[in-house]
Amino acid sequence: MLRRPALALFAGAVCFGAGAAAAPAAKTRTVTIEALQFSPASLEVNAGDTVVWKNKDAFPHNATADNKAFRSVDMQSGRSWTFKARKKGVFPYVCTLHPTMKATLIVK
């Protein structure tokens, strides 16, 4: 008799879990900084994803959102900066050390 209640509880748990919508797993996406450019120039991510900027140039860069939603440290050559995208929206950004370097982060 002890086996039936346990089986019923297990079956109920399986049915309950099957109907729940699973949230997409968070991803890590990379923006490469090289030759005075952000690559990709436009990156679309989901809220909760992590974005890593990697500086492959021989001099420092940063990533600063036009609306100040994020601002990295000045990344020296070979360094990176990580940002967790929590707020949805379109975020144009620039390297304030080299204002011709522009890109856009889109968070859905």
C-alpha cells in the first residue's frame, strides 16, 4: 500500500511540471573590439543574457550607452567587460575614448 501513494505523487509532479512553460536559458554573447570597431555592430539578446566586450586592439576602449544604461570600465588591450542585460530596449552605445566607434545592443 505504501507504493501507490508514492506513485500517485510522482505522477502528479510529472503532470504539473509538463504544463509549466520553461524560460529560455540565458546565453553569453560576445562583442569583439578590433580595428576601432565593435563587432557585431548590432547585437540582439534576450533579457537575462550576458554580453562580454573583448578588447583585441592595442589601446583602451569602453562601451557607454547613449542613455547611460550601462558604462564599462576602460578596457585595456586583452581585457574584457561583462554586462548582464536585464532591461528590455534598444541601446545605442559608443566608445567615449573614440567617438566614431558606435554600435547598438537590442534587449528583447
